[in-house]
Amino acid sequence: MIKLIEKIEGEAKLNFSFEKGLIDFVEIEFLSTRNIEKILQNKNALDALVITPRVCGICNHAHLMASVQALESCYEELELSNRAKITRELTLNFEIIHNHFKWFYLTIMPLMGYKQYLLKATQPSQLMAKAIATIAGQYPHTSYSIVGGVVSDIGMMDLIKVENYIDKTLKFFEQNLVYAKSDEFLECNNSNKLLSKEGDLPNLVNKIKDNGWSNVGKSYDRFIAFGENSYFKKGKSIKTRLTTNIYIDKVQEASNINSYAKNVLYKERYYEVGPLSRAMINKTPLIKDSHRKYGDSILSRILARVCEIPQLLNHSKKLIKQLDLSEPSYIKPKIDISDITALGSSAIEASRGTLIHKVNIKNGIIQKYDIITPTQWNLANGTKESLGVSQKAMIGLENTQLAELSFKSFDVCSVCTTH
Amino acid sequence: MSIKRADKKKEKKELIMQRALELFASKGFYSTTIPDIALSLKMSVGNIYNYFKSKDILAKEIIKYISIYLGNKLKDINEKDISTQEKTRQIVEVYFGVALLKPEMIDYFLRIYLSNREVFQDGCEGMICVNEFVTEIMIYFEEGVECGDLRDQDFFSAFGLFMGYLGGMVFLKGENILPKKLDEYVDDISINIYKALRT
Amino acid sequence: MLSKKLKILWLTAITCNGNTHSFLNYPHLDIFMDTFEFIYHPSIDSAYTLNDIINKEIACDILIIEGSISTEYIKADAPIVDIINKYASKVQKIVTVGTCASFGGMFRESDYKDTTGLHFDKERPTSLFEHIKEKTISLSGCPVHPDIIANTLYSIEKKRAIELDSLLRPKEFFAYTVHNGCTRNEYFEYKIDNHQFGKKEGCMFYDHGCHAPYTHGSCNKILWNEVNSKTRAGLSCMGCTEPTFPKGDFFHTKKNMGIPQYLPFGVAKRTYLTLAGITKAFHIKRLEEDLFDD
């Protein structure tokens, strides 16, 4: 039975086979490709900063950040101010937050039988877009982060504006998602306590529990995150066993006969990426508690994703306090990129998980560009013997509606997958 | 003022500038006074001041006059549908032609305008007073690069090569050092310039 | 009772969904949704599925197309060209959102055969959809600004005539250049050409590839996300509303012997160089110093 999954920044086909009334296997097929990697070939290296955001309308900023870091890694020596680093982290945080609101209100709530609250998605996501635009000019599709820093020279008054957008977004969170002070939410380490509150998040999660779906969507219980910044840690966690020594060169991309998307593995094993992985690696108490109770289920995934909203808002406020506006935003690289011949790579945490860019440049011209998106990790289309993460999450479920919920709990992005 | 009267005034102005140029060339810039120019034109000194309020103003007007004169000639060449190499030749030809026909013009540009910058500080900043001429040289360069004939480089490195070379030849001519007539050098010099600038 | 709302089909072809997300930044979606209804949208819930759209006869007033188009591109098992033709014949207006749908854009370079915009392959008119051209309005931009989408849809709803340029773009948005309203204009006017990235001061036209003086758009008039623009923030305009997008070499001004190859719209080279020559002769202390210097 084939089901077309829609409104995931494009479409995908799930081809289910049932055995004794339960899903026995599911094939995931993405239906198109746009060849961004090929478009990048023979272009000037800096053009990647304009082209790669066009991989995706919803996580364009993550691609910009991955791209600039991949290019910067081509330099043996490159000076980057703290101000530039913090500014980049801020705008990327805002994109992640913006995405999570959209996902919760546009995708997950309707799947659980609620009306789609369009404005609840757009109000806070617009605030975050404004915060990005204040710093980076516009959202989506800015290229304000360039090799050597960021192009903008924001002032104190701009920062006040950004702080207000953050506060307003936090207030939205407190008045809609969880009726509680966000400080209280951030300190909460007991998912039952959270679920005793009112608000769209506890209401939705309680509905999952009431439906008896708390354990739906479990996969390998293997998590990985390569992106590192002042908030996210790098590492992998198998169940709760954490290792921090992981290497990008052990990430393999394998082509996939049935789909335009390529599968991604780490040392020949599938891993989940995204907010739940990050929370497991960061050892976020609330999510660890949920994981203890419900495992790597849709419930934990939803909690982990929404939980990142106040976490990142709060962390962004701290980052703003660390910004020293007397530092330069941009330090011109000593060597022009047209004199650089090198291999570079980067890994950052995007809304949906680890995003990797790899580049090979010769005298500043792109020879080869590889993009590995989070959805490729989570939505690998494996075989029956070696299931991808989301495939495993759907096996054993009794209907395609639950399968779709499990599938979408990974926050699927078709356009990213089919770059 | 009627059109006729305006035209007449313009003509008279040009006449004064032309005579001043000749006197500057023969007597030197500093030794030539407004009364000298008036005398040579059989005009009253007061009347000259109706046209130019001071010698400095006259000096600036003259450089603009030369720039427009040369600029117009170059504009005609730039607007022709000919190769960059041919344009190069025609520009050299025009420049040497002017040096022959109106040597006082080139002389003024090289010996007075470039050597007495203090006179031209106020009102002739940068290249304002030679704008028409420089603009045409820019267009010649820009179009040459755009069509792939000329090698892209800094404007001044190309401008210096071009003008320095032509100026040098006119200087040698003025010192009576050149064995041949200036126009006999047009072909070789334009080939040299083109070879130096081409891709 | 039948809904009186104007029915819109938002159809995506070869795209990044950037216009979809740009539209979600429209600040007045609440009242917008009182007037319009999406029979299909890439992220807003709709009464119909893609299969319904393709297989059933559904009433529709406006067809929005996002993404470049190729005869090879298949959406939910149907050629995109067939879906477009099916709805194009019944709608009042067709609106292409984004530069891909309008001119081919970034994904003109994708691997699909003959990928173009709906009516243009860059500036060159194409013939495949000639029969529906009179219904079309092109809203270019990568992405297009949400106000441009919403206000164009409102003018269709209010049945007001929209004046279009030769590329079918509403003049009210595209007669301006992106340069209009840029906060860095003084640096352009007076040819202060020492821009450095990371500074409030300076103009990116001279060295850093800013396309704003020769790009049609209202970015600096209506501002992005109601607060800013790329050029105000210090990022060069990439010329994303133009059929020539993406030109490439975005951070570098193409110059021939130091003279910019692309000049402000309608300004002859001679005029530009003459003016530049004059302004460059002067030194304006205020503009040569940092804004906050005493």
C-alpha cells in the first residue's frame, strides 16, 4: 500500500507492506532531486554562501552556516572574532526556534486531530524571522555570514530590539505551549510534572498518552550530533551510553536505488539526529526523564523539539550579554579565497539535526560539494535487514496514520533530502 | 540674453582662451599677464575681466576647454564600430594631430596643468577639469576589456601607460629631439600601446 | 453555504519552498485567511489532498506556481505541466511566485530537461504556456517578499487593474530599484568606494558585487520582515528579482579596468563616469569617517 506523504516541504511516498495486520516493512521514496551539488560545481567558492541556502526554504540559514564554516575550514589560519561567532550562533538559534514552532503547530497538532493553528505557528516564527532580519538583513535566504565573519555591524539599539523579540517569543511560549514561567520549565526535570500543566504541548502529549501511543515510533535508541557550539555538544549516545569521540570522515553516504535521497550512516550504522539526539547528548534532565519513561518514541521526540524553544531563547539571551560590539564583525582573511586549494568540511546543528557540508576547492573554484542533511540520516531508506531510523520507527505499527505520525515526528524535510 | 549674443560671447571666450594658450606657450604661464593677453587681442583689460574674473579662473577654464576639445574627438572614436586596436590607433592619431595643429594645447596640459597643481586646487580637484577627456579614456578601456580585447587591470596602471607614453613623445617633439615627424610614429606607438594593454 | 472566499491553489514545482516560507512571514495572515482559502498549500492545511487536486474537478480562482518548471517534472505521479494546464484554464489569474517560477532562477540549472520559468527562460519568452500568458502575473524574487504576494492577491480579489512591466511584474513593486531607500545611498552618491564588510558605513557597489542599482525591486522601500534589508545590513544585493539571477560571483564587482561593468539602470556609461569623476574629486570628511566618530 502506497501512501503519499504531503506537506513535508514537498512530498515522499511510503510504500507499506503489512503482515498479520501490522506494518512489516516500509519503503521511503523521495520523488525528485534538484542537483544543488552539481549546480555548485565550477562556481566561485563564495557563491556557495548564496546557493546552498536555496537548498531549503525552512532551514536556509543552517545551510549558510554550514557553508561558511566548510569554506573557513579550508584555511590553515583564519581569524574570527568572538562577536562574529556569537552573532552566527544567535541567528542560527532563531532559525531553529522558528522551525520548531512551525513544526509543532503546522504539522504535529493537526496530525493529532487538532485544528491547524496557523497564527500560532506564524506569530512566534515571524518574531524569530524579524530577529534574524535585524541582524542579517532578511529571512529567509540571507547570505550575511561570509568567510571571515559577518557582514553586519549591528548596534546596541539593534540588540535591544532582538532581545525584545526573544522576550516576546518566550511570552508566547508561556501563554500557549506551556502555561508556566519558562524558568520553571527549564528547571523541570520530571516529564510528569510538565504534563500536569496546561498548554498546547502538555495537551497534545497527554492525548498521545491517552491514546496509548506513548511507545509509538521507537527506533534504534542510537543518537548522534556532530555540530558543536556554545550550547550543543558533539557526541553519540547509544541508549544512554555517551561517547564524545566521533569523526566526520566515518560518516558514509550510500546511494539508494529506490529514491533520490542518499542514506547516511556512521560506521555502517544508522543513527537518529535532531533535538532528541541533542538532548540525549547534552543530558537535558527533562528529556532524559522522558527517555527513561518512554524511550525514543514520538512522545520524547516532540518534547525534545519543543523543549529546545525555551532553552535556545534563554541561551540566546545569555549570548547577547556576551556580545562585545567593539570587536570587529569581520576580519578580512589574509589570503584571498581565490588562492586557496583545499578540502574543507563542517558540521552544524540545524533544526532537524546534524548538517554536514564538504567542499573541495581549487584556486577558489568549487570542484566538488557534498551536502548531508539531517533528513538523510533519519529517513534513510534501508533494507529489511538493515532498516533506516524512521523505517524502524514505523515497523510493527497497526496503521498508516500512526506511521505517518512517527514519520513526521522526525520533522521531515523533503527539499533538504532532495538537494 | 539672446541665443545670438550668447553664441557671440562663447566665441569671444574661446578666442581669449586660444590666445592665452599661445602666449602661455611662448612666454610661460607666470610671465603672461591679463594685460598681455588684452594687448595681443586689442581688447581692454576691463573687457577681458568681463569674461574671466581672474587669471586663475582663466587657467581653469582653459583646461576644461582642452578636455572638452579632446574629449569630443575621443567620443567620436569611441562611438565608432571598430576594433579596440583600431580605436587605439585613432586615439594616438588624434592626440598627435592635436599636438601638431594646436601644440599649445598639449603643452598647456603637460607643462602648466600638471606642473602647477596649486593653481588648480580650488575647483579643479582630482580630475574634474579633465573629466570629459578622462571619461572617454575610461570608456575606451572599459569597452576594450568587456569585449575581451584588453587585459583587465587597475585603471591607473593602464591610464599611466597610455598618457605617459603619449606625453613623453610630445615632450620629445617639443624639445626637437625626435628625428621623424610625430605622425610617422602613430603606427608603431599604437601597436606598442595595444600590445601592452591587450589580453 | 458555499464559501465566498477566493480559492487559491498553491502548486510547487522544482523549488526550495523559500517562497512558501517567505509568505508565512506575512504579518496579516489572520485577515488574509478571512478573504482567501487555499484549496492546496505546501504547509497550510487544506480541504483537499494533492491527489484530489490532480484527479478531481475542484473550483479554483487563482493558481500560484512556485518553482521552476520542466516537462520532465512529475508531482504525485502527474506531470506538473498537466496540473498547471488543468487549473490554468479555469482560474482568473495565475501568479508565479519567486524567480524560479518566473524566469527559471536557481533551479534552471537543475538536471531536469529544459527547466524554465512559466513564461520565460531568463529574459527569453517561451512558448509552452503562451495560451495562458494573458492571465499571468510574475512575482520574482528569491524569495519574493510576502507583501508582494499578499497585495497582488488582494488586488486580484478587489478586481483592480495591475500595471505590469514587460516581464509581467507589477510596476508598483518592480519599477523601483533595490538601491532606492538603501541607507548606504550617500556612499554611492558621493562615490566613497572603500567599503569593508562588517561596517555600518560604505557601499557594496564598487567592490563587493552589490546589484541594487540595476535590480528591480522594492526591498529597501517595503523592507524585509518589516525591519531591514540585505543592503542595509551590509550584504550586497544579489539581483535575485532579475531574470539573470543567479549571475554568480556574488561578492565581487565585475570591473573592467576599475570601471564597473554593470551600471545603474538607464544611466549611460558616459554620464555615470562623468558624475563619478566629479564626485570622486572631492573629499567629504563626514562620509570618509566612521559614523560614530566624533
